[in-house]
Amino acid sequence: MKRGFKTFLKEEDGMGVVEIILIIVVLVSLVAIFKKEITSVVNTILKKISSQAKVI
């Protein structure tokens, strides 16, 4: 039993999945918090692109 617990602690296969899930949760949270700011920046960039495309 003790040996099985030690090998369980040494296994790191699932750690990568947990880290990726935590990173995704943090990114989704940041997007949710800064949604208005991100939207305004993207809209500004798209307006500049479309106005400069008319010049060409």
C-alpha cells in the first residue's frame, strides 16, 4: 500500500492536463473581465483597416 502511494505521487501524467485546464480557466476569466476593453480595441483596429482599405 505504501509503495503504491509513493508511485502515485511520482506519476505526473495528469499534471499536464491540470495545468492546461488552469491556464484555460485563467484566460477565459481575463477575457470575461476585460470584454469591453477587448471589444473596443478590436473595433478600433477593424475600423482603421476598413478606412485604409478604401484608400487603396
